[in-house]
Amino acid sequence: MEQEAAETLVQAASSDGSNPKGPDESEAVNRARKLLFRRMLVGIRDGRFFLGNFHCIDKQGNIILQDAVEYRSTRRSSPSPMEQRFLGLILIPSSCRVSCHVGCSVEEQLSLLSF
């Protein structure tokens, strides 16, 4: 459900913008505002995950996270299966993204999905 909300936001943000002040754009902006500064977990194609605060999304669907931490799997010989490092402010291209999850309550998830 969280992924559906994020994907709906990406689709709305990447609309063609032919009617810049139409109801569709204001709906996309409202959805983006609801996600601002929420914890977001984004997975990319090479298996890494990034956890950070949602900062913005552009028309192409690229996501910027603040205070991001990268998580990646390490070799089995290490004591912990995941390695992490602090990255700060990062841009995740839409072409690399495979999953997107937002940390919020069930009620908030439903409100993000409602039209």
C-alpha cells in the first residue's frame, strides 16, 4: 500500500504539465506535501537501499532524500549481514528505483491513495 501511494505520487508528478494550474497538478502537489519530511525507504536495482527523509520529487520521478543512510549486503564473513554508511543529501534517479516505501500510519496511507 505504501508503494502504491509513492508510485501514484511519481505518476502524478511526471504528468505532462500542459495545464499547469489544473486540478491534477494541485492534487499532485498536495500529495507531495503530505510526504514531505517523512521517512522513506527506497530500493534500487543493484540491491542497495536508502533510508532518509523525503525532500522532493521532480517531473521525471527522481527523488531527493535528506539525511540518507545507505544499506547494502556484505560478505558472509562479516559479523553483521548489512553494512551502512551515512550519505546526507542524495538524488535517486527514477531509472534506478525498484521500490519505494513511506513510513506512516494506515489512515495516512489510505488518505494518500484516495482521490
